[in-house]
Amino acid sequence: MKTASIPSLRVNPELRHAAESVLEEGESLSHFVEQSLRVNIERRKMQRDFIARGFAARDEARRSGEYFSADEVLLELDEMLTQAETKAGA
């Protein structure tokens, strides 16, 4: 597969300096920008999927008429956390 270029990015000197100041040993600014792009693409995909699941859950609740209070959900999450902590400690 051929590679493609991302359009050049003009930034103020302070932003460039900030980016360069956090580079790890041997890391190039180009690699840092590429990794940042990859991370943000993945984050946005996860965010989009999260919102889609929320809408689907809302639609299912409307269809079924089955709703749960925040207290019920928090209690179940607390129980799940307790079970996970118990399992991890075993």
C-alpha cells in the first residue's frame, strides 16, 4: 500500500515548542504528530460508538418500557466493582 501525506500544519511557535518539549528520546516530531492523530481517531470512534449504544439503549427502553433508576444502576455497578476487587485479590 502506498503512503499518503497529511497536509502540513502551521502552528504558533509556542505550540511547536510545547510538542518538542514532550518528545521521548529518539522520537521525531513527525512520529509524535502521527501517533497523536491515531489516538484521536480511535478516541472519536469510541466516542461515536458510545453515543450510538446510548441511543440504542434509549430506543430499547422506550420500546420495552423498562427503565432503571440511577440508584439501581449505581448499586449494580458497586456490586460489580466489589466482585472484581474480590476476584483480583484472590
